[in-house]
Amino acid sequence: MPLTPSALVLAAALAVSAAAFVTLRRRLGRPLPAPFAEPRGSAAAGERWALTAAFLPWNKESSRHHAASYAAGLLLHTAIAAMVARLLWSLTGRPLPRPLELALAALLATGLACGLALFAKRLANPALRALSVPEDYAANLLVGAALAGGLAACLDPRALPAFQWIGAALALYAPLGKLRHMVFLVTSRRFWGRFFGRRGVKPAPPVAGEAPRG
Amino acid sequence: MAERMDDAARRALAALEDRLDERTAAYLNACVRCGLCADSCHVFLATGDPETIPAKKAERVARLYRRYHTLLGRIAPRFAGAEDASDEALDALATAAFGRCTVCGRCALHCSVGLDPAAILRFARLMAQAAGRVPKGIQASIDLARATGNNMGIAREDVIETLSWLEEDLRDTTGDASIQLPVDRPGARVYYVLNPRELKFFPLSISAAGMIFHAAGENWTLSSTDFDLTNYGMFAADEAAAGEFSGRIVRRAEELGVEELVVAECGHGYRALRWEAPEWLGRRLPFRVTSFVEVMARYLAEGRLALDPSRNPARVTLHDPCNLVRHGGVIEEQRRVLRAAVADFVEMTPNRLDNYCCGGGGGLLAASEHAAARLEAGRPKADQIRATGAKVVAAPCHNCIDQLGEINRHYKLGVEVKTIAEIVADALTTGGPG
């Protein structure tokens, strides 16, 4: 099946975005030298914890105290991942099975609702408003538009080109602003985990007299 | 003569350009300003001021980073939340880094994204330092330590005289003529370093360490010259000064040929020597670096100390110094020691990694311009202490002890603040005062 203009633009945008992220990561900052201090714990164990159990809502006070916001954030990001997968699948030109399309639509609708709720919270909460910059709202709206586009495309294939155009805009914008956290979140968690893992702080403190883990 | 602003800005931006490491840059790029870190910060809990939200404080660096290191920040700074390195921006950066943050790292452990705002604030200090905006008191401590070898300018003769007097007093108190506070002893296994405030204001904690080492049969020594474990260079993110201060102790330890450098109860001193010094000096250290808290726990585990907890009948609670616990990994040892040394030990809520900063960390005690804010930031700690009903607060950090003493008076807590060594010394049944 020949690629439509919107699919071609989307493919190009995704390639540009990927290249931009690779460049950003390479030019991130001065490489960290290998540490000299003797470890107290395991950097690898800390990194594993940061990328797995640290996501569990009871493991961090911020998620325990703000369960609704944390849950909304998780649902939003799950929906975004599904939306990106749907976008990539659209490049194959093949339809998804209808039940899967409908399940996806439900997820995207939930994610969209969560995104809008977080947007409203940012507007309504004075402390959060003080913390925000204009781009926070713009990025939230752009993601919301992509989720809405994905939702529409799941429900009606005629909306697919529009979804692909929005997807292309999202891909091109992602390396520029706060949406770049989608890549740097993983990088950040890895550094975080290695730092606190090495110091024996996470995932669990060692017992005195015990050999350093790892 | 007032310095031209653009010189300071140029130096701050050069620091941003040259010194930003990939970890801190990843943190700057990962923050989504969700604000969920707000109530992890004792300063925000005490003030409710949005400027004290960890992400907001980190934004002071992020705004400059975006302006000079991102495309969007260059072409649409207002939209991207980027700003020029103006005089106001650098002042705000320094205030956020030195006046509103103790770099305690509690926000780091609770950031839902998984980044470390405290690391960003440490970088903010580095930029502020490059721009000549280190609080005067911190800079004065650095200058004095550079000039005299310790941050209080104590002369070698005074050190020897104080230790000699303390040794005599110890012998009188314990009735044990063999007890010593050895100084510059060659062949010692352990080199014990102090906070100079102990020599000036808290000599009992030195006596306590002497009793404990004596009871454990340790072969140890103090130094009459390189005794200062503090490192205000670390507070100021002045790595040249920080490396110089820790380098003195490392060289002295190597001269003495010790197996173990034991750091008296001091959070930042422990962190500086245990974790940061090898990085500043660019090499592994040929001896072990431990906190005296770890040493006491080891002696107890080895059966080298006999303690009678009934000698400490009052209820005792424990403060967790940020640099010892969250940034040092020494978490359970102090608890094991206290459980063996006191009759009634009660934890604060929250405790361990989640304990709140006393409010005086990060060198804030030396920054008199932020004194009022420091006392206000101590309120969550005061509330924690009051809730325990304890009469004694054990704090394995002299910096924390100073702040806890102040909040004790300010919030009328009516507690006594002690080092763990002092509590242990009171419970000693061999070599102790009883």
C-alpha cells in the first residue's frame, strides 16, 4: 500500500525527532567519570530499583500523598505510549482488529480525560501555576490534541490523516520542549538509581558488617 | 568597587557551559514541573511559599540552561520559561540555592519522575559561586580554613592545650589514669578527625570519643594540625577549596599510615571525606573512611563495649542528618547503638531516609543573612521532636546540633541535644564515668 502524504510527513518527522534526541543525548553534558569512592551498596541494584519498583505508588511519598495526580499521570502516560504505538502502526497502512481499536479508543479517552484534569489542576492550583511556564500548557494541549486525534482515528478511519499530521507536529516538537522528558526520564532514573544505589541508600540500606552488595 | 554584572554573568555561564555534567543535565531535562515534590521539602512545609518548591528552586538553573542551551529557549525564551543571566536572575539563583535549600535531598528520594532536585541545587551553588554570590559567612569560613588550616582559626598550641586539659579531666572523672587523648601518635590504626566547634564549645563530645576508644582498646590518634573535618568548600560548591581541605586530611592520614580515618559525628564532614574527597582528589584512598557512628556499632557488635542502658533513663529520639543518612547510607548503625545505650528509644515520624532536615544543613548556619528563614524552616523538625515526647534528641552531627539547639530555644521544646557518643559514654560500664 503506497504511503499517503500525511504518513510520509509523519515518517519524516519521526526520523528527524529520533535524530534530534540522539544528538541531544550525546551533547547532554560533561561525561561523568568513573567514581573513586568505595561503594557502600550496588549501583546496578539502585538502577534496577529506579526503573522498576520506584514506580510503585507506595514507594514514594509524592505518589502516596498525591495518589489521584499520580494515577492520572500514569494513565496519561500509558495512553500516550499507546497513542504513539498506534501512530507507528498507522505507517504500515494496515487496519487494527476492531476490538483492539475499540479498546485502544477507551484507553486514549481515559488518558485524554486525565491529561485535561492535570491541565485544569495546573491552571487552578496557585502553587502549581507559580511553578509553570507557558510551554507547560502548550505541551499539555499538544499531547491532548494527539490523544484526541488518536481517539478519533480509532473510531473513524477517515480521521487517520489528521491524526498523522498532529503526530508529525508532536514528533517535531517533542525534542524542543518539556516533552523531551519522555527520553530523559529514563536517563535521569538511571543516573539517580546508580547514585543512591552506590551509596547504599536504595533499594534497601545494608546492615553494618555486611559486605557491600553488587 | 562593585563588580560589573556582565563579568559575573559570564563566569556563571562559563560554569554552566564547562561544568554541567550529563547527570545534572538529564535531571534538568526530565523535570516536568508537576509540583509533587513540594511537600517533601521542609522549607515549603514551613512556609507554604511556592518559591520554595524544590522544582521551583531547580527552575533557577533550568531557566538559564534553557536560555543558553536549548533551541526553544533561544528563539522563544518567555514561552519556554528561559531567562537571561541578569543580575536579578543570579541573585534569585543564589537565594534559592543558599537561602531556601539545605540540599538535604529529601525531594530527590520522593520525586515521582525520578530526578534529584538537590543535585540541581548543588549545581546552582556552583554557578552562584562562580558569580561571586556565596553567602559571606560561608566564604569567610572557607577563607579562614585556607589561611589557618581549620574553619575557626584555632592555633596548634591551643589544640594541644585543650586536649591535654581534657585528658586530665577525663582521668579525674573516670578514675582511670591510663586513659588518653593521643595526639600525632605514629603507628596508630585509627585517625580521628573533629569538628573545630568541639574544641571550642563541645569538648564533652571529644571526651566521650576518648572514653569509647579507650573502652574498646583502640589504637587511635588525633592530629594537632589537620583535625578539621568540616568542609565549607563543599557547601559553596567550590571544588578547589573542598579538594584542598579534604586533601590535607588525606595526606596526614597517609603520613600517619593509618588503616582507618574515623570522622566524628558530622554529616557533611562524613560525606565530604567518605564520598566526595576521592572524586575531588581523583584517586582511591588507601584507607577506610568511616563515621564514628559506624565504629561504635562495630565495637558493640564485636563485644568491645559494655553498656548499661539504665544509665540513660530519659526518653531519647534520633535525628537523621541528611548527609550521613540520605547522602551517606549510614542509616541503621546509630539505631543499633542507641537501642543498646538508652532505656527508652523512640523514632521520629517520619524517620530514616524520610526524616526531615533540621533546617540548618547545607552551610545555612554560617549564612547569617538567612538566619530567620533557617529558624522558620526548622518548624517541621520541631513538630517532629515535640510529637515524640522525648527529653533527649540524639543527633550524630555537630551542624545539626547547633540548629537543633536553636530550634529547641525558639520553639520551646525543652529537650537536651546530644551526640550519640555522649550518650554511649554515659552508658559505658567499663572505662566510663560511672
